[in-house]
Amino acid sequence: SVVPSKCYMNSDPNTANEPNAFEKVVDFVDERVGLKTLQAKMLNEPIPGGSRWAYAFGSVLLFIFILQVVTGILLMFYYVPSTDHAYASTQYIIHEVDYGWFLLSYHFWGSSAMVVMVFAHMSQVFLWGAYKKPRELIWLVGLALFGLVMAFGFTGYLLPWDQRAYWATVVGVEIMDKTPIVGDFMARFLKGGPTPGQMTLSRFFVIHVMILPAGLMGLAGLHIFLFRKAGPAGPFRGTPEQLKAKTDYFFPRQIWKDIVAMASTFLIICSLAFFEPVVLLEEATPDPGDYHPEPEWYFLFLFQLLRLKIFGGEFGQFLGAIAIPGAFMAFLAALPFIDKNPERDIFKRPVALVGWIVIMTGILIFTVSAILNREFLH
């Protein structure tokens, strides 16, 4: 006779489909957190009118920020935030740390990518009329996030402590100093003395690596929550019935577009970091020498605007540096409450379309003019 195998003899049909250890952990967490419900809600979110490449801007922004945090943490292992060692430690990262030059260059170009992407995202929301009821709060939080992104660029620019970083900060703080009432206090607080020094570097470092990331993560979470609450606005064209008929779910089409957009952005930043790595100028000194101070490229349009004769003198500088940009941001904040027309089609909103074209053209012209002026001076 044949003896049955041990496995067969001990098999129990009642325990054959028992979950393994990993599944038990997943079920344990899900029972208390509701992960499966959250996953189903996020992946099965309906998108009126179907998935769009234009919807990828927000996901790409979040992706860039996450990688900025990762590369920033890696750089902090070697960076020393003191005027005696900041420049040397940055040079050490570039020349001595394995792939340090690539990490620093990726972080540098990643900040520019965030600025470009936030402009693209806000432009898409404005042109598609997605700031209108019931998405006013999403728009306001988005404006605050825009301000934080620009602050990231400004505070991070000083950290290498070379001539470019030092004098770009001097220019930026001088512009800030022209703000009524609080300008003088803000400028003195950031500098920590009559000229930029150790206190300036320490404060910029703390703001850049602690305060701004915390603020951005909080506002980004609120932004996503409000977006989920209100739901996607959908394309600016089409009746509610037409959009409903073309509804897609977030998974898989929109996720696929988001992944492709993030991968493309990652490759572009990597290419810029590889072919245009960061190169420091001489170590920072209160004497500019032959160096012509100017801010980073995304502030060049404002810098060039202030060179116009109409913005000469103290009042003119205040008007060009603070009053006009401040009034424009206040207008953007009030826009959802001023523009109560439910029409979202940009081609039926000629004032909005022409205004956007004029502003973008002006920024482009002033930026190019500043770059050409820089090349002429060099």
C-alpha cells in the first residue's frame, strides 16, 4: 500500500484560504485607518470630461517638491551654514562628495522647475476659470503656495555663499526694505546687522529648511483636501451633460498621464543638472568688484522693471517693487469674488485672455531684456 504524504494528511480545507502574515497586517491597518476606502476614493474619483494632460501640473509640482526635499536632506549632511564654512562645504559637495555635483545641480534646477510649473499650473487654472465658485478657497491657498515657492527660491539662493548668492540677496532685501511699515523691520531681521553676514545666513537657512517646508506641506495638504472636496472643475468647454458623458476615473488614464509628465520633468531636470552643473563664483565679500549684482532669473523681470526711469527715486522704487506687485497679488486674491460670471470658456472671456497674454508677454520681454543687458555688461 502507498502511504499518503504528510502534507496531504495535515491539510485542512478550512484553513487553505487563510490570509498570510502580510495580508493580516494590511487588514489590521485597514480596519483602523480605512486605507482601502481611501484608495478606492482616490483612484475612482470621476474626472468630468475625461483625463487631460493639463491636469498633470499639480501632480508634477508635488513630485518636484518631494525630490527637492530628498536632495535637500542629502545636501544637508555635508553643508555647514556658517560664513566661515558655507562656501568651502559647498565646494566640497561639488568636488569631493560622490555625485555631490549632480545632487546640488539637481536641487538648483529643481527650484527653477518648481517656479515654471507653478506659473503653468496657475495659468491653466486661470484660463480654464477653475477659480470660480465653489473653488475660491482652492485658488486662495494656491496663491499662498505660489508665494512660498518664490520664497524658497529667494532664501535658498544665499546658501552657497558666493558672490552671486550674496549680491542677489542684497538686491532682494533692498527691494523688501521698501515695503511700508514692515519693510524696515523685515530687512533688518533678515540681515541681522548692517550688512549680510552670519546672522543672515543662519536665518535664511532656518527659513529655507524648516519654516518654508513646514508651511508648504501644510498648505499643500489643505490644497489637496479642498480640491478633493470640490472635485475637478473639468474642461472649460461643454455642458454638464456632455462632460458627464465623457467622464473618466482617475485610474488608470489620468495616473498614466501624471506618471509620464513626472518622468519627463525628472529627465529634463537631470539633463540640466548633467549638462549645466552649478559652478560657484568667488566666495562672498561685501565688495562686489567687477560683479554686477542681479537676482535669480525668475525675479529678473521685476529687476529690469525697476531700471525704468519712471521708477526712479524712493517713491518710484516703492511703486515698482512693492505697490504694483502687491496690488496685482491682491487683485488675484479677490478675483473669484469679483468675477461672479459662471462662464468658464476662455474664448468667451476676452478681458481675461487679453490680460493674461499682456502680463505673460511683459514678463517675457523684461526677462529677456535683463538677460541681454547682463550679456552686454559682461
